[in-house]
Amino acid sequence: MINIQENILLAPLTSFRIGGNAKYYVEVFSVEELKEALVFAKDKKIDFYILGGGTNLLVSDNGFAGLIIKIKMNEISANDDMIDVQAGVPLIKLINTASQQGLSGLEKLAGIPGTVGGAVRGNAGAFSSEIKSCVKNVTAFDTEKMELKTFENEQCNFAYRTSIFKENKNLIVISTTLILQKGEISEIQKLVTDTIMTRSARGLNGVKSAGSYFMNPVVENEKLCQEFEKEKGVPVRNKTLPAGWVIEQAGLLGKQIGGAEVSEKHANYIINAGEATASDVIMLVSFVKQQVRDQFGIQLTEEVNYLGF
Ligand SMILES: Cc1cc2nc3c(=O)[nH]c(=O)nc-3n(C[C@H](O)[C@H](O)[C@H](O)COP(=O)(O)OP(=O)(O)OC[C@H]3O[C@@H](n4cnc5c(N)ncnc54)[C@H](O)[C@@H]3O)c2cc1C
């Protein structure tokens, strides 16, 4: 039996710590409970929205007039070189389980907050590693057909920060089976620790944000690409520049509107520097996009998801 609550403040459920109330809120621990929640939303003729860890989300100040369904399916099991894991498991728990089992492949994702479901949907990645490389298959719940369907890796349409589950709102990630490589436990654990330390050194831990705000843009501006290569001493790959570097070139480091700020430490992080509202963030994001477009002819697009706008 699901427990549907009313008027739940969403800000504390997100890493941005921004956003108004959800009209309805429910936590689901099984597919059966998920079905019940979906039927509730259908009967009430309201929208639903899936919430994982809330680490890649900006919620409107007006909140959401529908049903938030928080995925709490938390099972995880390892068998030989495979791990079956449900969508509500924190990504770090999956990585720790893999490393304790001497299974390698996920180490460079250590430190990415959020759940496995969110990571699969957005094909989370860091340091040239993406979760898609380890995914054997994904089981999703199709809310239109009200049934489960399993997608093999090549059917998941994984690409840079996207997948078939992001393209289709009716597909809710329930679980995934990962295939990993057997390795030395100590080496795997060291890489996990080193990765977390490299991220900590950026000084962004504990900062209220949703991670990188924009996707890294594909850039036709050759002069800008040359400047990047000269400054960084590395070639531009696939005509793609780091969004943060582009924003920095536009002179926007530290730019503030209300409580929202372009982080001084990483220009692709829009942070809630105090009591930022979603409106502050939206105004700052619009300003950044306009400046980057005007100065370099580059159209930035968001990696962060919007709810309630
Ligand atoms: C400090 C910080 C650092 C970050 N660093 C990185 C990084 O290095 N690399 C990276 O890729 N990301 C990074 N992120 C972004 C974020 O952590 C990832 O995108 C993460 O995978 C989101 O997972 P989540 O469970 O929090 O998703 P949420 O924020 O809860 O949801 C994000 C979107 O996914 C949908 N969703 C969530 N769960 C499911 C599901 N089970 N089925 C279908 N849809 C679902 C939601 O509806 C929403 O649209 C960072 C974020 C922060 C705050």
C-alpha cells in the first residue's frame, strides 16, 4: 500500500536546495507500488515526475502540481562478473559493491552523486568514462503499456548524457545488469579513492548545485578552438569544448544574479550561493546563454533537467 503525501517541499530533496512544493509525493519500493502511484496520477488526471537523488534537477519556485514518484527500489546483487542493481540504489553504493567484489569498470564514476536510475537515464560520466560501457541491459517500466521491457545495451541509444530513457518520458528505469571486468580489489579501490580525491580537490563538494549545468558544446568557431588548444596544450576532440571554459572566456566567472552564481571554481557550475530562487537561476542561465551566443556564436544547452516550469 503506497503512502501518498500532500504538499511536500521539494527543495530539500534536491542538491540545488531550490524549489517549491509538490502537490503529491510518494516513495515507491517495488514495481507494484510504482503501478499504484501511476494509477493514482491517472485517476486524478495529473502529471507524474520521477525523482532519483535530485542531483540533476532545478525545481520551479512554484513547485509541481502533480505527483512526484521517488524511486526507492534498492536491491543489488553480484554474481561472477555481473551486478544486478535497481534504480534507487545510490551510484556510490553500486561502485563500492563492485570494488568489494573485485569488479572493475565503474571506478571513474565515483563521486557522481545520485542514483543508478538517474545515471543510466543520463548516461552519467566523468574522466572519459561513461556508465554505458558497463551496461549489459536495462529493464524499464513503460507507463503507456503499463508493462516491463528489457533493452539490450545497443537498444538504449546511449550517447553523451542521454539515452532512450531520457528521450521517452514514458520509460522509467527499474533496474540494470552490468558486466564488469575482474581485477585486483586493492587496485580498484585505489582508483575509486583517487577519483574521489581528484573531485574533492575541485573544492565543489557540499556546494549547492546540480553539477555541470550545460552540455559541452560542439563548436564551429575555429579561432576559439585554437585558443583552447594553445591555452590547455591538448587537442580539441570532436570539435567539442568544455562548456565551463567557454563560459570563462565570456568573462562570466563569479557572475551573480540574486543568490545564483557562476562558480569561481568551475564556470559550468551554477551554484546556489545563499538563498537562490529558481527564478534567480533561470535569469543567470539566460544571461550566460545570451553572452556566449553573442560573443562566440555558440548555443549552450542544458544538462540539468527542469521541473515545474
Ligand atoms: C556535485 C555534483 C557533481 C556532479 N558530477 C557529475 C559528473 O561528473 N558526471 C555526470 O554525468 N553527472 C554529474 N552530476 C549530475 C548528476 O549527479 C547525475 O546526472 C546523476 O546521474 C543524476 O542522478 P539522480 O538520481 O540524482 O537523478 P535526478 O536528479 O533525481 O533526476 C534527473 C532526471 O532523471 C530522471 N530520472 C531519475 N531517475 C529515473 C529513473 N529511474 N527512470 C527514469 N528517469 C529517471 C528524472 O525524472 C530527471 O529528469 C553531478 C551533480 C552534482 C550535484
